[in-house]
Amino acid sequence: DGGEARGGGKGRAFSEQESWEEQQIRKSQLQFGAKDRGHAGDEYELVFDDAVEFVKATAMSGTEPEDEEDELGDEIDAKAMLQRELQDQRKTLPVYKFRDELLKAIAEHQIIIVVGETGSGKTTQIPQYLHEAGYTANGRRIACTQPRRVAAMSVAARVAQEMGVKLGHEVGYSIRFEDCTSEKTAVKYMTDGMLLREFLGEPDLASYGVVIVDEAHERSVSTDILLGLVKDVARFRPDLKLLISSATLNADKLSDFFDMAPVFKIPGRRYKVDIHYTAAPEADYVDAAVATVLQLHVTQPPGGDILLFLTGQEEIETVEEILRRRTRGLGTRIAELVICPIYANLPTELQAKIFEPAPPGARKVVLATNIAETSLTIDGISYVVDTGFCKVKSYSPRTGAESLLVQPISKASAAQRAGRSGRTGPGKCFRLFTEHSYREDMADETVPEIQRSNLASVVLSLKALGVNDLVGFDFVDPPASEALLRALEDLFALGALNSRGELTKTGRRMAELPLDPMLAKAVVASERYGCSEEVLTVASMLSAGNAVFYRPRDRALLADAARQRFSAGGDHVALLNVYTEWEQSGHSAQWCADHFVQPRTMRRARDVREQLAALMERVEIERRSCSSGDLDAVRKAITAGFFRNTAQRRRDGLYRTIKTWRTVLVHPSSGMARLDPPPRWVVYHELVETSNEYMRQVTEIKPEWQLEVAPHYYQENNLDAPEPKKAKAHGQGAAVAVEKQSPSLNGFFNV
Ligand code: CDP
Ligand code: MG
């Protein structure tokens, strides 16, 4: 049985370090970004450099005036040609033939389920049809939600190009901390999470005339919650049109959910796909994948691209490196292989590369996560190589731990992946697992995310929307009641809910901040400790991405020393110090280079900070600085959010989490990893699970702070703290905090 052997590549998926090559790529782009940075007051509002670069790379520049007069004519010609080409392409999509029929159905029904194979034109065309048909004439917008940020951005860019407008004008997108829309935006692509947030400000979605919940088959938590909410809104807004779009799966289930809403099927243009299995289980699917790709490239006639499904960024980078090395070794004996990675965190300007056709004679291989399963359509794929794995989020309500694990995909996913090769002609799919394993090890369908996630954030949003009866909420598939209960407990512990399960003032403020509830609480609590400016900075740095420092191999020691200089007070304080010094340097790129800091992350942090600051103002959190020095105030505020993430160092030198008693290590990227002696008590931002469980972003605290920041959660108890198992008492006369019993939660569900 191959189950275990196939997991062989598992360890690779998780390391958090960027590869050197990736760093170099980033750096070179950063310099480009720094020179070309658009600024506030530019014609369109773009929050991140990323977006500016992305637009440059993908979207047409509309009617932008050019400096070079004589080139203008040519340029207009080229644009007109591209426009004609694009319009012709639009007409070849399967959905085009059904344009009028679809519009008629939409006119007749309030809610429609649209089903069509990936690539049939649902996402890019239907919003345009509705726009052309006048659905936006009354000033109302069309919302089209996507479970993935990358999809929202890339699809918006594509549609802007097709409509010949600038991204952010008539067509825009909105994702967390990045709003690329304007007053005149009529077609708005957005993540499902962003529409969920918009409900907070506009519970009837009055600014929208049409809501398209796209990629509904992905069943992300936010999509599932949206489905329940829009169903409700549709009842009291008969003028609102609702389209639920899905790539073939679950259509009946969705139709049932929407009271037997009609299903509009767009027949796919689908060619035959030959499916091949391995004869025996593969010991290492990464090796097998590389071998298969190279073999296909060398043996197959030119002209068909390859799509390889892997589980995550790290794995993709590994495969990219190996493929580059191997093809370099073969030199000119083989045709060129253009390697295009695509995953959620890929710098945006590199994302556009996957859509570009390979140069003549060359073959493209796209290395993708399951983002390419349905959300992104890449033309010209003739071969799919499927490792049969993906990274799946799982959650244990008992321990509160959320982890990403590499697991076998479902049969439904395998079918979707295979189908990617048969869009433009007959395709071939190479499954790197046995047929037996397909039948025996793979579930029919993927479990919806809502049944395997931490729900604290969602529950907080629902409570803020006035949905008190969570059990009675209209879920397509309800989450486990333990997970709901756990979310309620967590929110109670944070002071966001009172013991009757009602939203508190703190909870209301937290809900307005687009942050995880623990981080939101830290921000709200910072007011009390007079350090809201500092905690705002920390929160922005934490939200800006994990890559703050970089570590070139040839200067590793220097880089480590530079990093260590910031780290004395813990990682949160280090983030604060980095940002403050960068600011004092006048946002200098040179300063970043001198200190081995990624300028991209810093600019992003600055943008996030601006937006969070505006939201803080809205919920009236007073902006105050504890000025130079009272770092304890900052650490207390962090503890006020993350007190549940406390770990204590045992005599054997290992840390153990309080409450769940798991052994955890300080992440090697942490400044605290090299501290001697290591602190006794710490809070951490998150646990990362690899071969071990690592705490990332670690800060030293004093145990008595626990009582101060969460008196409703901890109670004082000297020395003989009751411990599970046989562990020895560990206090040294210090007050030891132990957990209070949760209050009766009886009232929670039906308030
Ligand atoms: O949503 P659905 O999977 O039905 O299709 P779509 O995303 O609307 O894609 C339709 C076509 O648009 C694809 O076949 C691509 O040719 C093109 N497209 C593109 O070139 N670039 C994008 N970013 C998105 C779509
Ligand atoms: Mg789509």
C-alpha cells in the first residue's frame, strides 16, 4: 500500500526560508519598484507597489499620454489591434453562445446557479455581459467574489484589458489592504472575505445591483458564510440579482440551498483526456514529478505546455531549482523549457508570466498549487502532471491548533486537474499515484473549509452583523458544534463577547479591524497602555508578510548580526524597531540594503499601516505613542491579544505551551532563538508546524501580566498550579497564572 511511501516528500513543503534565487529576484524587482513607484495623487488609486507593477505587466495603459510624440501613432495602432484580437477571443469562449439566453434567464429569475467548466468564460465574461446589458446603468455595481486574492487581481486585470480601460477605473478589484477601485468602478472583483467585510458597513449591499458568488465550488469559509448572507439579503431586496457560479460540482446542492433556484449550464468545450497512473507507488513525488516533466518535455512533440500540481511555495521553488539545473545541464540538446511558478504569495508582477505564451520552439511548464485547479485558466496546456497531493488546512477545536498538512486530494479535485489538459485539444494527465490508490485512498469530495477551520474570526463578523443564533444560521454545510463553541470561548476570553455571547464594545471595535481576532484585540488594548502608535506598527508589520529580513548565503553572518541588533526586546519589538528606523531614514532603500531588510515588505507595511490607522480612527481608538522606551506597554498590549499563546520554558530548556502542554521550539528565524539565556515566559504570534512545532514572532513577557491583561481568563495561583500529567510545579515564587473555568456557555447559542 502506497499511502506512506507517497508521503515521502512531505517534509519539503514546509520550510519557511526563501530560496536565495527567489530573494535575488525579489531584490532586483524591488529596485525597479522603488524607482517607478506611483504615488498618491496618481490617476488611479493603487495601494501597493505590487499593484502598480502588476498593472504595468498585464493591463493595457488605456489612454495614457506618452512622452514620445512620434511613437504615439504606432502605439495606438498596436492597441487597436490588440483590442480587436481580444474581442475576437471573447467570442470564442463557450459562454459567448449563451450570452443572450443567460441574460434572459437573469432577467427572469432573481437567483441563478451558473455551472460551467473552468475556462468557459464565467468569471471574465458574465460581469461584462451584465455591464453591457445595462445592469450598472443605475449606478449600482456588480460584485464578483473570488476565494483567492491572486484570482481577483489577475481576472480584474484581464477584464480591464478586454474592456480597454485602466484597472481601477470601470473595472477594479478589492482585496484585504488593497483597494484598486474608484468612484466609477462598475465591475468589482473582490475576495469573498472583502465582501463579507462590506456587509458590516452596508448590511443590505445597497451599492450592488448584482452579486456573483464565483468559484462557489471551492467552498471557502468566507464563500460559505456569504452564501448564507446573500440568500437572506435577496429576500428583502427583490431588485438584487444573485448569481452563484461553480465549476460543475455541487450544482444541485447549491440549487437546493437557494430554494431550487434554476441551474444554467454552459456546456463545456472538452476534449478527451488520457489518464495514466503509475504502476507502483512513488517514494518521493517531487522527484517523480521532476522526472515526468523532463521526460514529457524531451519525448513529446513541441507545442503543448505542461501543468504540474504541487502543494506549496517551498515545493514549487525546489522543483523550479531542480528543473533549472537539469535543463541547464542538458544545454542546447533539448528545446527551451520556460518555467513559470504560480502560488498565492508570488510577487504579483511574476504572476502575469504564467499567461504569456512560450516563445516559438520552447515549451512552458507551469508549477502550480491547486490555485490552477479552477481559479486560474491557463491556455495551451496539453499535459497535466498530478502529484495527487495538496496542502489542507485542518483545525482541532480541542487544542485550538490550526495546521496545514499535505494530504491526498479528492477524486473531484483529481478530475478537475486532469480536465485542465483537455481545453484546447486532446490532453494527457499523468497521475503520480496508482489507480488502486485513487480508488481506495481518495475521498469523493473535499471537506468544506468551514468544517476544518478556526472560526473565531467568522463568528466575530457574524456577531457584528447581528447574527446571534449561530446554530440557526443558514449554512450550506454546518460547521461542527465544537468548533463553534471553541470560537465563542476564544472570543469570550478576548473580551469580545460577554458571558451571554453578546458582542461587547471591545468586540465591536475588533470586528472593524481586518485582522485576526487576537491581533485585533492587541490593537484595541493598546489604547489602555498608551501605545496605540507602536502596536499599530507591529500589527502592520505582522500583516505585511513574513519576509522582513533576508539572508544572502555569502553574507549570512553579517545579516544575522544586523537582525540581532533589532531583536533585544523580542520579535514584536524588533518589528517596531525596524519600522521606526526605516521611517527615520526617510524610507531609504539604502537603509534597507544596509540592514538586510526587504524594502518590499516595508512599503507594504507602510500602506497597511495607513489603512489600519484610518480604521482605528473610525472606531475611536486614541492614537498615542508611549514615546521612546516603554516597551513593556507594547508587550503588555501584545499579551492582551495573545495571552492564549503563552509558552513557558521548562528545566530541560524546551518550551511548553500553557493549557495545551505541547512542546514547542522557537522558530530559527526568530531573534529570540539565539538569546542566552532564553526567556522563561513568552507569547508567540503563531505556531508553524514542520518536523517540529515552531513558535513564530516570539516576545518575552512577565507571567503576572497575564492576570493584568486577562483577569477574566486567568486567576492567581501560587506555586502549586494544578498541572495535568506528572509535571512538577514550576513557579519560583512568581505568580503563576492558571486558567479559570469557562463560564457557563449555555446562553451562547440562542441569544
Ligand atoms: O471563470 P471560467 O473558469 O469559466 O473562465 P474565465 O476565468 O472567465 O477564463 C476565460 C478565458 O479568459 C480563459 O480561457 C483565458 O483565455 C482568458 N483569461 C486570461 O487570458 N487571463 C486571465 N487572467 C483570465 C482569463
Ligand atoms: Mg472562474
